[in-house]
Amino acid sequence: MENEIELCYFRLEENIENYEISKETSKNLSKTDFNFSDKYRISYKNKRLKIIKNENYIPNFYNLKENGNISNITAIIGKNGSGKSVLLHLLTQILFTNHYKNYNFILVLKHENKFKIYLEKELAKNIQIECEEKPKIISYEQRETADSICKSVTDKMTTIYSSNVLNIRNRQILPSKFNNHFINVSLEEAIYKKYGNTQRLLNRGLINEQYIDERFLYSQNIQEAKKEMTIRNLVYLNEDRIFNFENLTMVPKCYNQMGMFESSLDELRYFRKKIDDKNEKLVGHLDIEPSDKEKQIYEKLLEKIINTKDKEKVIYTVQFILIDQFFEELYNEMNTNLIIAYMKEILNEIQDDEPEKMFLSFLDKIIKLNQNKLRAICQKTYRTETINSWMDEWNQFFTGINKKYIKTIENLKKIIDANETEIICNELFSKESNLKKDTILKSFIPIILLSKKQIKMFCDIVKHDKNLLNMFNIEFKGLSSGEQALLNLYSSFYVAIHNDKIGTNKNLLIILDEPDLYFHPEWQRKLIYLIIKFFNTNYADRNIQIIFTSNSPYVLSDLKKDSVITLGKQENERTFAGNILYLLLDKYFMEDTIGAFSEEKIRNLIGKIKNKDITADDIKMIDEIGENLIRNNINEMRDKYDKN
């Protein structure tokens, strides 16, 4: 492909001294030749850098069609702790940030049919280069600089990074001016961008921010990850139906795994009361008890849930949950009793009898506040110079929360009233049970099922109404765990296609950190094929180079030996179309061919045979041994010691 860019080689010329990195990792990464291009073999020894063409290179090898777009795939294989993720971290830091100054390295890129060699200034003075083509040498000094040393090249390519490994390092590049051509589609990155700012707290003013932050942050991180991945999956499935799922299942998040209803609002009130009791000086007392009108809304909804049939029961339960969530969000914002009292006053003015009408009436009233009264509250609560800004903030909040919940109510009706929507009331107890208001929500789980034909409608809705994803867990019924993991991978890269950062860049470097982490061995066996098929199809107009890490030997059978970097091992053997069983039995992956527990049990059994302490239960255990050779050898040992 014209103007193709390829990462060819990397070598770290000194040990990494870092409290996060073990000595073994440092040893595996230092003074080692890492070749990422199948076209060349590059090595460095005795101040001589040698670049030669790979005689075993096969053009278009990693493609399913002629003249495919994948230039090469490189797998970095190694045990846990061998340095796979660290190597990826080093590469991204050097390629895209000014952190390269921290390392002494040799880096080789191919750009516009010319090798570009990056290395430290002192090393550049003494190095000898053997290459048929005249390369360009770019040297650097270990000092502060504004951009990456490779910026002139990396500006013409885009790197898309994905990791299944959750740790701080895998954010890779902090949000900054450096990452203009670096897209991190890992869920951890999505979480960090929203919650990583320590100044972003979930409450303000008189509420103890530290306590509230600790109370909510971790669970919100998890929920944010689920929401982000759900949206990605929906967007991808809306365009590509290769995954044969049965339906979309919507289950309210307030029902935990045991099927028990949990009101987040009640927990919020309890937690605030506990803070008030223990930290009165920090928080002050907040009047968070529900008003009579709020109780009336809940009571009327519970009556309807008790006295209606399945579909209506689910509809009223969803209303209950929506209203409960609204009041949680409302009270969570309230930081003064005067504002709380004003909200209760507005609630008590409502004359409607139907719960939904009462709720809609309240939503309407909070955007028509008496501005003189609101100003009087602000004058009693805040500093004079901040009154106008607080007035603006409260008005914006009430307008926003009104639009948010009006939209969600309309969207829920659209989903529930659709012809193909199925409503299920999953009873947890017998219908004869004498259920009361305080137990009715714990007696069943409301479930909304959407057909595959409705996925476009649902996708369009949640794109513009994230509040639905706050309320419901969305599952794709019928997908195995392996299919779900593959869907997560595909959808993340599919969404990245539409990222503005890619722009007109024709060169993509795809970096995958343990993409097979959650795959069944059979799905690990298929991984290379599935990746090639995806990128041949969805990025057909781009030149693609792929680098990924793995702990698994299953992927090796689809890779040439020159495409495999095995950390901690000097020689790579032939792998392509190799027997996966033999690859698995390579001592690098497995120390033995049986489980560690069975190995210990057999060792103890042999000791008992030698001491003639064998029992009837031991003989039963011998019969359980599945490996014929081991079982026969132990029986022969028994006979030998019995005779003696």
C-alpha cells in the first residue's frame, strides 16, 4: 500500500529501574531484539545494527483474500509477569509521548519506503548499520522535549489500543496533547476519562464529599463500564448481525443477583443519616425524610402492583423504579435544608391522584420555580458574590432533570408498547402468598424482552437516552461467554472506525493486550482467524499492522515462527499449523501434563506405597487416574513393594 508505515524493530539497551517492574521482567525486555515486521530480520550486536530481508517472508500471508490489508501480525507470548504488557507500554510511550527520554533504545520504523532509525545520541555516534537501503538516523538526547521523537511519522498513522487487563498502566497514555493519534478503546480508559479526575466529586457544598465519593465511586465505575460496552455492542449489532442472539433482555438494576429488590434511594437516605449522626460538624443535619406526597406516590404505585396482572405489574414496577431513581438524583443534589423544604413544598401543592400524573406534575413545576423565592433561599445559604451563579446552576439542574426524565418516560412507553416487545413477570414465590406492600417488590422480577428486529429502535433510543442504561442491565440472551467476549472486542474496534482521530490516516497500528483473556480454549484457537476476518472486512481501505499479547499457546498454530516473540525464551520453533497439543506441552507453557493438585496427591500416594501404608481408599484413587501410563506404573510399584 502506498505510503505504508510499519513498526519494524525495538530494542531496549538498558535495564528498566522501576518499582513496578520485577527483575525478571527487566531481564526479559533488556538487550533483546524485538522484530515486528515479517519482511525483515533486524538484530543488534557489538554496536552493529543489521537489517536484512527475511528469506521466509510470504506476502499477503495474514489475509483471507488476495491483496489484503494486513501487513503483519505479531504475537508476544509469555508467562504472567514476563513483561508483555510492559513492552506494549514502552512502545506506546516512545511512539506517542515525550517519555522516550527516560529510556535508552533503538527503534526502527519503515516510512515512505525508507528505514528511520531512532536512537540515543551517544549510541548514534558509534553505531554501524548494515542495510541494503540507506536509512535515516534520528538521534535524541535524554532531556525534556515537547513531543515524541517519532511525531513526524506517528502523525501519519493511528494506533488503536485495547486491553482486557485492568491496572493503572493500561491507561497507556494520559489524556493530553500527546494522544491525538492514539485511541484507547479499553473500558478502563472510558471509566478513567469520566471518573479519573479527583476534582470530580458526586456532591458539593455542605455534604461531606469524601464520604459520598467513597460510597458511590466504585460501583459507578462498574456501571459506567457496563453502559459503555452495552452501547458499543448495540451500535455494532445494529450494523453487523453475525452474532445469533435470541433477544435483548432488560432487567432493572435495582434487582440484585438473588432477585431481591434494592432501593438505591433508601440506601442513600440511610447513608446520609449515618453521616449526619457521626459527622454533624462536617455535614450538618439534612432533612432527607420523604415528604407525605412522595410517600403517597409510592403507596399508590405499590397498590397498583399488588392488584394488577403480569404486564401491568411490570409497567407499574418500572414506573416505581424510575420515580425512585429520580428522587435519588434529586436528593443527591440537595445540599441545604432550605432547598429540600422548597422541593417538599412544591410536591405538596400537587392535586393529581394518579402516581404518573403526580410525578409529571412535579416535573413540570420544578422548571417553573418562583425565582424570587429561589433567590431568597440562595441569599440565606450562599455568599453574596456567588448568588447569581448558584441561581443559574439550580435552574440548569432542574431544567436538565426535567428533560431527562420526560425523555425516559416517553422512551419506556415506546419500548413497552412496541408490537414485538414481550413482558415477563418472573414470580419468585407462589401466587397464594399473602404479599404486602413492603414485600411485593421482592416477590417477582420484572423483565422486558426485545426481539432482534427491535435492536435498531433500541440502539437509536439509548444513544440519546443514557438514563435507560442507568435503570436497566441489558443482556444479549443466547450468546455464550466466548461470543460475548468476541462481541466486546469487535464492537470496540468497530466504534473506533468512526473516531475522528483516524481521519484520513491510511496506516493503523492495532495493539491488543490479552484479547483472548476471557475466551474458552476453542475460541482462543479461532482468535487469529476471527481477528483477520474482522479487519479484512471493516478496515479494508487501511494498511493494518497488529501486535498482541497472550498467555495462551492456542494462538500459535495460526502464526509463523517469525511472527512470535516469546519472552524469556531464546529460540522459537515452527508454530504454523502445529499441533496445539504439542504446543501446549512445550515446557514454556506447562511444567507438567497433569494438574498440580493431582500431582501432589500422586506424590503422597507413592510415599504411602513405599511405606506400605496404602489403604482401600488409596486403591480407589489409583483407579481414578486417567493417564494409563501413570496408573500402570503405580500399580507395578504396588506389586513390587507388596512382594518385598
